[in-house]
Amino acid sequence: MFAILGDIEFTVAGGISGMERRGTADWAEHARIQGKPLLEWIGEGLDVCNLTIELHPILGDPEERLRALRRAKAKHEPLAFVMGSGDYLGAYVITEIDSTTRRATSVGQTTSGIVQLSLKEYTGKFTRKIGGAGLLSPALTGASGAVMGSPGMVSKLSPIASATQMAISHAKTAGNVLRAGKNLYDSVKGGNASMILGQVPQLLGVTGRAIEPLQGLKEVAALLDDGSDLARLSDDVLGSIMGSRSSLDPVDLSNIVDRFSASKDSLGLAFDKMNSAGSRLAGLAAQVVTRRA
């Protein structure tokens, strides 16, 4: 399997022929009297993925595959996007479906064509629904598309998210916040005391956003049979985050440079601790994608 989006599987044998990922960062441009404008990092942009899917009868019913993708788009719901390697990319929404017909029947049914599927990262509240003991609905078993593993075979099961999936979601959110915080600290570190002092509210804001997902990770880890290491990870990272925040409260012009340096070091430690759990989290994602959790 190449990837899975919600309950829709994509395979090379089922027609996937390409994938493009794009990430952006938002920068504000401030005009200055004499000299070039000054850029200020605002935040990370939403990731975008574009999938290229070939349509052909030997890969599954082209019309049914298109209908399945259009149904998913029409629901206007975020969907979990997981690579076949187990790498959980996060929640995405379908923003665009472009289909090109190369050959068709006399009544206009597509027999050969190509689909460009555009996905955009979703950062709102999200709880992933995963299938149970299999992806395919029994009613679809035996269909040519099911045999080939093409997109379009959607399970009728909609159970609540597993503890494993919730742990991955909390960890990913915390990791993204810490990465954004690290980038912000790096952009501020070269400024003078007055400029750094003016950025303190924003620094406290970005570190504060990591608290809730870390607490959520600890709570969900208690539900896992082997989650004690994730609970410790949450405590360790949260401890570094709180240390980073306490270094900036209170501050003034006389101590901001030293306090900022201490805060930056603590945040860097939190980021490194979270980053060190990458293999562990990838293992959890692999359990989800193989229906073992």
C-alpha cells in the first residue's frame, strides 16, 4: 500500500503514479526608511499534497473510483493521511479533484483517464476514525477495484479513534508547536534587548500551546499497554516547556538577554526530547496503518 486517506487506500498497483508535497512559511514584510524591507516570520503555512492517480478498468472501475473521491470531498471532513511506511502526515481535507478523460464509452463513461487529487493540511480539532479488522465493506468484496486495492473502497464501519491514534495525534501537535517555537526563538535571538523584550508575549504564547497536547499525550498513554515511556516523555518535555516559560516571567531590559538565552535552551531541550521519540511514534503509526491498533 502506498498510502491511506481516511478509509481510502492508494496503491501503486491501483494507479498511484505520483505525489507532490509542498510546505510554506508565512513572512511579513515591513518597510523601512532607507534600506531594504525587514522580513518577520509569522508562522508555518499549511502543507499541501497532490496525488496523481491513473484510471483504467484493469486498475478498478474508473467511475466508482471517481465517485468515491467525490463523496469524500463532499463530506467536508478532515481525513487522516498515513503513508504505507507508517509515517502519519496528519489530518488533511480534499480541496480539489481534477479529472481528465482520455477514453470514454459511447455514453460518456470514463474508461481511461487521470485524476489530480489536491489535499491541504487541517490543523483544527480532529479525532481520526479508523476501520476495524479490515478496510473493505463485505458488500464490496470481490469487486475488481477491491482486488486491485484501488481508491474508492470505503468501509461502512466508523468506530471511535483508538488510544494509539490519539497518542499519535497529540504527539504530532506538540511536535509541530515545538518546531514553530524553535523557529521563532531562532528568528528573535539576534535582536537587541528591547526587541527581544517586545517578543516575550509571542514567545510565551507559542510555548503555551504545547501544554495541552502534552497533557493529552500523558492521559492517553495511560490507556496503552506499553505507554509508560510516552507518559515519561510527556512529563520530561512538559518540564522543559515550563522551564522555558518561567525563564521569561518576569523579565525587564536589564535581564532579558540572559533570561531569553535560558528560555531558548530549555525549549531546545524540549524539542530534542520530542524529536528523539520519532522512531517510537512511527512504530505506533505502523500499528494503525496495519490495523493492529
